[in-house]
Amino acid sequence: MIVTTTHAVEGKKVRSYRGIVFGEVIVGANFIKDFKAGLTNFFGGRSGAYEQELQQARDSALAEMKERAAAQGADAVLGMLVNYEVLGSNGQNMLMVTVCGTAVKLESL
């Protein structure tokens, strides 16, 4: 499955548009990651625990979007966008990662 942020794939022509597809993931950070992130915030540096969580959430959202595109008979997703949002308050934060794009069927030129 080709996934691109562009609106075309070089050397390919869009045969048909299958619709907009989405992938959504909401994850919560656990106490240990929050504690480590708090130390990183205090002492400075990068938070490897949160970076890994973010990467896993993004990968899961992309995989979900690809599955939905394939279910519609698509072999590519064009114009893919990624969005990150923090949900919650009072220390009960969760991370939402959404991806979307246009599922298409391609043909070679």
C-alpha cells in the first residue's frame, strides 16, 4: 500500500477514488512514563518513553488507515495528514493520533 502526503504518485494515474479513510488511536501514558517525563522536564533532555509511545500510536493509526483503504479496494492513500491531540485534564491526559487521506485505485501510465 502506497501512502503519501502528495496528491499524486509519480508514474501512476488514479483510476478511481474510493473515499476518505481514517485511522485513530487514543493512548494513555502510565505512571512510570509520567514520572520519567517529569524528571526529564526538570533536568532537561528528551523523553524517550513518550517518544516511543508517540511513534507506536502513529504506526498503529497508519496501519488502521491502510486496512480501511484496502477494505475499500484501494492500493494507495493520497494526501495523508497526521494530527496529534491531547485529551483530558487534571493529569489524566491521553494522546490521540489521527491520520486521514484519500483512498485510491491506481493504474500504471
